[in-house]
Amino acid sequence: MKRIDLTTKNQGDSVGEQPPHRDIEIFSSPGARPVSVGAVSALLLSIVAFIASSLLFLFTGEQAHTGGGTILSTIAAPSYLTTPPSTAPSSPSSSRSTFPSGAAMPAIVSTNVPTADSSAGRQNDPSAKPSPGNTRSAHTAEGATAPSASSGGTTGKPSVAGVTTEPAPSSSSEQTTDSPVAETTPPRLFPQLTASDRLLFYGDSVTQAGRDTANPTDLGYGYVADIAATLATDPALSGITVMNRGINGDGIVNLVYRFDRDCLALEPTIVTILIGVNDTMATTDWGNPVSLEQFEAQYRTVLSAIRDQIGARVVLMTPVLTPIDEKQTSWLPDLDARIDIVKRLAGEYGALLVDTNTALDQLAAEIGPWAVAEDGVHPGAQGAAALANAWIDAVAR
């Protein structure tokens, strides 16, 4: 290749005159056709224009007619695009444009479109976190299908003409009202009793059931202890007081003698009395009879004192006996007469009656008298449970 000397002048040219125009010839090899600088410049400008158009095509959101994927605009729109007025603020990461008349509008994917709050009547902040439960695009070009958006955008209501939107969810589906849950009170197991009640069980050895008489809080192992354990299952009765004042060998006269100490002084709200079998045994076996008249009169003394001096509710339990032999069977006529007195007094004084004698008779018919009370007088575990259940059903429920 020959070197080009651009400063060469023709002979005869005067100083300061411009040389006549001539093409600069570039030779790549001997015999090659010369190429003008103008043609080269035109070629380069065409290449630059093509590259610029291609870049502009890529970055303005244009979509190839061959069905390529949607491209989000990340640069300013060219001059032939105009941004329509919108009541909703535009997302910084997306641009919505109106195409000139006759131009095809590509489908647009919404990535962060503010949602109109249907419950409050105002639009949310554009910077609010999109709802993860709605991933469908709200924008669809006329006659096109909205593509699925993977960005988790929320549904908005655009103001662009010719754009259809999914209807915003109703307030009933968009928001839920958390109504305060009312605290429910557990059902009362023993509605006839209260935590402030003081229950006194007053009687003989059937009530004592092995309690330590030196310990005023000891309940023994009989029906009184069973009642206390059952009442403890009701939270509403937390703090209720149960007192056992049964003493072995006592008859009705003994309840009169120790009334002030073992009843009045304890200020009970409910007094339960179980007495009578020892009065029968004293009459039929011990040689120290207590007539039915004496029994009723002394019983009235106790009931009247409770009514007049304490004002407590009264529960009368019929005396019990589960005969295991002929001797004990012979006691039944006298005992039955005393049971009748107790029933009559309960009605007269307005006391609750617990027919414990019948409860044990029914149990003895099922499991045998010895299983109820080995000695016929003092109930065992099953007999005590039967007494407790009878009292609970009559008094507490």
C-alpha cells in the first residue's frame, strides 16, 4: 500500500489558493478499485444509525412481531410516546404509555401498582408492601390476555382508556373483621353452691369415718372426704369450706349437747345431719333405749337452734343400715320408724332430704351387703361413694 500525502500541491498553484477538489484514492492493492471517503463515511453513519435504532428498540419496550417476551422499559420513552394522565401514581419501576392511533399496544406487566383501598376509599402508598396473595396483573391491553406476573404485584385500577381491569375485591373478601371473642364462663358443675359456703357435716361414726378428732380440718376417709373431692373439680367452688364433725357412738342427744361447740361456733352456711342408727342400737341391743318421741323431740331441738341461731340451710340424710345377719335385720323396724321421723321433719323445717338408706339398699342389691358395709353399719369405699353421690345430686346440682 502506498502512503497518502495530503499536502501535495499541483505545479502552478499560487500560495494561499485552495487546491481544486479531488478524490482521495485509497489503494489496498495494485489494480484495486478506488473508494471515496464520502462512501466510507456514509457506510459508517448507516451502521451507527442501525445500532442506535436497535438499542432504542430494545430499551423503549417495543416488542418483536415474531412473538418475543415482554420487556420492561428502563429508560425514558422516545418522543413519539406520551404519558397519559393518571389518577394513580406511577410505579418507579414501570412506565405506562399510550400509543398513537393505529399503533399496536403491547401487553404490560404491572410490578408495583398501588391498590385502591376499597374499604377506606383511598389509594395506598405506592411504597407499601404488595400483598403476597394476589399475583395477577391488573392491566390488559384491549383484546389481549394479561400475562402472569412473577413479581407479586397487586391489583390496581388504571385510568388508561381502552384498558380493562380485574374488579377490585369487595371489602368483605379484602378485609376481615376480627370480632373480640367473648370470654366464656365454664359451666357450673354445682350451681347450688358457692365458694363462700361453709359446709358442716354433723353426725355419728358413719360421718366421722376415721377422722382425727384432734385435727379440725381432717375429713376422714368416708363420704365427707368424697364430697369434698368432688366439689374440688368445680373451679367456681375454689375456697369452699368443708368441715367434718362426726363422732363415733353419738346419738341425737349428743348433737344437742355439743351444738354450741361443733355447730354454732363454726358458722356454717349448710348443715348436714346424719344420725339415728346408734339410737336404734341403743334401744334394741344396748339396753339404753331412746324412744321415738325422745328422738323426734331432740331432733327438733337441733333443727330449731340451727334455724333460729345460725340461719343455715339444712340437709337431712336418713340413717343407714345394711344388715349382714339376722340380728341386724331385727333392728330394721325401729330404724325404719326413725327414718320416717327424719323425712317428716325435713318437710316441716324446709330441709333438703337425702334418702341415703334407700341408696345403700339399692347398692346392696347389686353388689351384696358385705360389699357395701362389712359390719352392716359403716359403709366401705363403695358405700361411701354412694352416700356422696346421693348428697351431690340432692344438694349441689
